[in-house]
Amino acid sequence: MFRQKRQLELLHGNLERSSAELQHTQKLSRVGGWTINFETDSYTISDNALEMFFPKSRNDLAATGPVEAFINLLPETERAKVLRTIERASDSQMPEVELELELLDNEQCPRIASSIASLIYNEDKLVEIRGSVQDITERKGAEEKLQHAATHDALTGLPNRYLFRDRLDQAFFTAQRAGDSVAVLLIDLDHFKEINDTLGHPTGDALLIEVGERLSRVARANDTVARLGGDEFAIICTELADVSDIGIFTRRCINALARKFEIGDETVRSGCSIGISCYPSDGCVADELIKYADLALYQSKAEGRGVYHLYNEDMSTKVKLKREKEDRLYEALQRDEFELYFQPKIDLKSGCTAGAEGLARWNHPTEGVIFPGDFIEQAEATDLIHELGAGVIRKACRAAARWHDIDGARFRIAVNISTLQMRSKGLVDQVRQIMVEEKAPRDILEFEITEGAILSDSERMGITLDEFRFMGISIALDDFGSGYSSLTHLKYLRASTLKIDQSFIGNILDDEYDLHIARKMIELAHDLQMKVVAEGVETEDQMRYLRELGCDMVQGYLISQPLQEKEFLKWLKDHGEGWQSPSGQKVRVIK
């Protein structure tokens, strides 16, 4: 008898410990339990469930009671949901149900609960429900964060391409029912790569964030502003009664982004180009509308900055041809179809070769030789100019290394550096690396730079040019007189050579203004200890007159057209004793 009593006590103790451990585990897991018995009209709720999901300030809070009291413990917003679920489950004889509820914890803070309940029937009559309830607030928060990350841009917080596409489908569906129009705007920032390269990625990121905020302020409540990637944004404009209304909205977007951006200590100006397509006039499929807006954007970027275009059918053909040419340009760079031609410069005092300009030519497999005027603009528009420019510098260094031991070939090779190249942050390191790899002799390169290259940041460009000079590269100011002709730019450039644009040379014998301008430019350059090169010299009279004006060097078709390397070396050999005029024509003196 005593032994049986002892065993019962031990068993009871084990049950209590197991129950305590279960409660502890449930508490750690944020799990509770509840039961409703319809036959006894009663409920029970575990202590964990009471603590997690019911405000302790409630006077009617109890672990047991009638079924109606259980329903009244729930927030008013959730009561109907629970009753409907029980009714549907009972009607369908469902063995189990699951639902999510928004409840309040002991401190009246909102929590999200997941409840799974088993339904017990007696001859098709629901008699009891036994359920568990778990706090899933943190899990739901994590899921929402993951969902937001999957559908929104991490930098700007705007909808990403995936969500934009989904919103566009929804907009079409709504517009079809309402008989409205929808506009798709693709927005591309102007000069973003230059800003990123010159001011750094943190500034670029801050600019993108501010662009997103400005576009969001311009957009209407029902519109969607998205970042599709890089510097490309998009807007879905809905509920348009008339497509013509989109022009006013688009102009507001352009004006918003045309204003300067204050980012840290930097003042940044960007602007944008916009392409537009409309539903249903341009198409009824999302991918089609995005494609057409992209074609219109392409047209806007081709025509200038700060403009927009609406799609029309002619764009498809024009843009297709242009993109085909860009693709060919890219492929030409990969296949190394670009060759450097050399045009000699002559010293007007000695007649000896004083240098050469390296000029890129595209050896197209079917179209023959293509000149820079037919591919440089596209190279700049697609940022291929950086790869093309680096290739030109490399070829010039390679040629200089080959000519190192050739008599009469120890002079500088000049190459043009575009404005976009000059604004690239990594240009100096790139040039230094090329010179080392190609074993180029020091003092063999000259960079021809236009005034436009230093307009955005004269002081920083001046530092870049100083680094080039330290590497032994001389600087020539190209096309002087055809642009701004600013004395301030001369100050920052501190070039060793000034090149008079050929537009002043062609009429120097017949146009008094061109004559006086050329004379003053030569005098100014000499006062600043600069050499002067006249471009585009085609007649002996022009050359002789430039000699009288004090010009130092000339280049042009009178001396030689640009030549392939083999022909250029032959030209050097033929003119080793100095260049001779092809005829004995007299100089026409202008009084």
C-alpha cells in the first residue's frame, strides 16, 4: 500500500514537472493553447496565451468561462472573422482550420497570432475545438522585409523593375475597365556617369536618392515611381482622360531634375531625358509599352538633354539602324578594327618634322575606312569613348616604342583626349599603366584637349593636367578660337602648345578678320611661352603667310594627309633632310 502511494506521488511529480517544462517550452516558443466545448458552453485558455494575446487591464480576462465570453475577449475587428471561420468549418465538416489574427498583448501592443485548431464532431455535430496559438509577429516582420527587399530598390526605397512591371499590368486592367489611358515614362539622368566618375559613388548614390524623392513629389497619388536600375527611373501615370495631358506632367519632371542638387559640399547639376509610350494608343502589352518608351527615350537622348519624346512608329526604324551601328562599333572595338593614322607637323623655320598627330580610323570590313566624324559622337553617347580613347593612347605608345631607334622619329605623337575622357576619375592611372605596359619613352606623348574639357571643374582638371606633365606628357589646347577662347582656361590649362582651328586658316588670305584673329592668337601664345600650330594648311600661300605671322608649326594636306604607319615612316625617310614645297608659287601678301 505504501509502495503504491509512493509510486503515485512520483508519477504525479513527474507529470507536474513535464507540465512545467511544456509550459516553459511553450513560453519560449511563444505558443499557447485554448479549447472551446460547445456541449458544456465553456472555454479554457492557457496562461501563455493569456499573457501573450490579451491585455491584462481587461476586467473580463479569465482562463475559463462560457463560449460567448471567449469571443468577447477577442478584438472587435477579429470576432466576425473567427465566427465565420468556425461556421464554414462546421458546415463543411472540416477536421482542421488555420487563421491569422491581430491581437493585443498584456501591454496592449499589437501582435500577430497564428492559430491552428482541430475540430471534434459527434454525429456530424461540432462539439469541441482544440487549438494552439503562436506569436508570429517577428516572423511576419521578417517576411515583410524580405518581400519589400524583393520588390523595392535597396538604395532609393522605390519600387524596382519587378514591382513596376506588376503595377503596370494592374494599371492596364483598371484603365480598360474605366476607359482611361496610361502613360509609361522612362527617365534617364544626364551626365550621371561623369558625376560618378568625378565625384565618387557616394555622391552618385546620394544623387539617385534625391532624384527619386523629387520625382515622387511631382507624381500624383495614384502614380508609381520606380527605379529600374543604374540611373534609369520610370513612372506609371494612370487615370489619364487625355494623352495630351502627359506633356504638362513630363515638363514638371524635367524642371524638377534640372534644378541643382546640393549634396554634401558639392553642387551637382544633372537633368534628364524622357521617353513616353501610352496605353492603349501605342499598345496593350506591358513589355511592348516599355520597349516603345525606351525607343522614345533613345530619341530624346540623341537630340539633346532635358527633352522628352512620345513614341511614334518611325522611331522603331530609326533607332534600330542607330543601335545596329552602335553594336557594330562595340564589335569593332572587340575585333580591334581601329587603326592609328599619322599626320606630320612641320617646323616652319627648319622645315623638319616637329611631330605627328595620331588620328583614329575605323577599318570596316565592308564599308572601308570610316572617319572619326562618323563614329566619335556615337562612341561618346554610349560611353565607348573611354575604351576607344584608351586604345588610341595605347597604339600611340606602341608606335613610339617601335620608332625609338629610327633617325628623325624622336618627336611627340599627339592624340585627342575627349571631354568625357578628361572627366573620368581613373584616366591618369590608366595612361600611366598603358605607358608602362607598352614601354613608351618618356616625353613622347602630347594630349590635345579642347576648352570644353575643363568647363565643369577647371581647378580639378588643372591638377589632372599637372599629373600628365609630371609623366612627361605635354598639353596642347586644340581648336582654339572655335569655342570659348577664355583666358581663364588658358590659365588652368597652362598648355605648351596652342592649335589654331582650321576655320581661321582657310580664309586667312581673303578675310581680314581671320587674319587679325590669327595674328593676335599667335602673339598671345608667344607671350605665354606657348608654341603655335596651325591646322588645315592646304596651300603654300597659307603656309608662307603663317610663317610671316610667326607661327611655329603647321599641319595639313599641303604637307601630307594622315598616313598609315608604314607609309608615314616612308614619308619620314623621304623628308629626312627637311620638307620641301611642291612648287615655287609666290606668297600673296595682304595689305
